[in-house]
Amino acid sequence: STSQFYGGIQSQSSSPTGKAPHDITNNLREVWLDLVSETTGLGLQTHRYRLRSYAGTMVGSVIVDWLINKEFAGNRNMALSIGQALLDSHRIEPAVGEEHVFKDEYCLYKVGPLGQVEIENSQVPVSD
């Protein structure tokens, strides 16, 4: 079991595989850049919602799955906390609507202001 801290959220987590989760204590930036990278993460894609296409987006439930698979989170609740921290820190924002609660469902998220700055400063390969 490892204690991790993400943008004001501290949690005890352990990986279901028995391996220790990545040591990214207090580093949402690393999670964010891995998430949006087209080589290590989900990248940004075009998704459809209510007959409209939204370029440069990610799906909440897919983000949760990715955080668990990459062992940034030991369970869905921890992954939700990380997603909320990404939302609260303006790395992501809702692509549709104004609700600022991260959801483990087909909710679309786009790059937020801080997320864009970090992508530009990192030279991480991102496609949309």
C-alpha cells in the first residue's frame, strides 16, 4: 500500500497486480502529460456526442480505465479523485456543458488552459 498525493487529495492505494503504483507523489503534471501523449497515453481524439463531433477530447470512463491500467490509481475511486484533480487544476475541462465534477462515464473532456500550457512547454507528441 502506498500513500499518494494529487493536488490536495491524499489516498492510500495499492495495485491489484501487487506492484507498487507509479511514484508520482504530488505530480499531476506527469500524469497529465502521460495521459495526453499519443505514445504513452490516450492522446486526444474526436468523439461524438448528441450528433456533434468534438475534436481534441477524451472520455471520462476511458481516462479512469487508463489511470488504473497504468497503475496511477489502484481502483476506480482513486482514479475519480485524480480525474477531479485534473479538472480542478484546469488541465481538463468539460467539452460539453459547465459541470465541474469528473465522471466515470461517457463525459467528454477537452484540454484546459493549464493543460495546454504544459503540453506546449513539454513537446509531448499529441494529436487531435
